[in-house]
Amino acid sequence: MKVKVVGFGNPLASDDAIGLHVARRLLKMKLPNNVEVVAAESVGSSILELITGADKVVLIDAAVGGSRPGIIHRLSLDDIQAGRCKIRSLHEIDLIDLLKIGQLTQPETFPKKLVILGIEVADTRRYRQGLSSAARNAIPETVKIVLDEVMSESSLQADSF
């Protein structure tokens, strides 16, 4: 099973870069051979190209959902489609709408499993580098959640290490 982890954000917009920070931490770790980690500074329609062909994808992004900064939301695309959650991406193109389009137009190559980790953020001012303390403190727990997601799939493959 091919697993892809994609963390994205804008490094010049403070907390919006949280997905990049998580992905960069994961890139320093020894992960199973079937796991690919990508740190993506731009989303746009290229996200669909990044996730095509993967069996499971874990997306990591900043979120503004009204919760306390640092809270990690674990969602599926179905959670958001059903209207049970109002978390939206902070990027120019709405991430959720883009994923919905990909799911509808490319069902044969769209991942069978999609997990979205939205980290509630406080500061997304453009042209400000560095994370708030709430976002920075959420990194270790987010990494743990990603590892749990990855290992649950990789444990099915004894030769993946």
C-alpha cells in the first residue's frame, strides 16, 4: 500500500506554514519504504497530482475553524462534505473544493483513504516568518498522529522497513 503524507503552507505567512514544519520533521525520520513525505509550499491544482496513485494520503494544513489555536482536527473528506465541519484551507484555492473535484473527476486514481489533519492556527499574517507558540507546540502531537496513520497501514506490509 502506497502512503503519501503532504504537509503544506506558506512559509511567509506565520502559522500557515505549520504543515511544512510537520512534513520537514517527518522527512528527518526513518519511515517505511512505502511512505513518501512531501513538503509543498504551494497547493493549487498540483495537490491532485501529488496524491494521484497513492492508496492512502495524509494531508497536513493550517485551519481556521474557531477552536483554540493548537487543536488538531482529524477529518475525512466525507466529514467536510457532510457539512459537519466548517474548517477551510487558508490558501488561494479552497483545498476542500479542490479535493472534492478530484474525487468526482478522478475516482479511479483518487486515494482510497484520505485523512486531513487541520491544525488550528492563530496568526496567518503574510510576510511574517515563524510559528506562534500554539502552532509550534502542536508539531510533536501532529507528528505522532501522522506516524500512527502511517504505521497502521505499514504494519500490513512486513517487508516495508
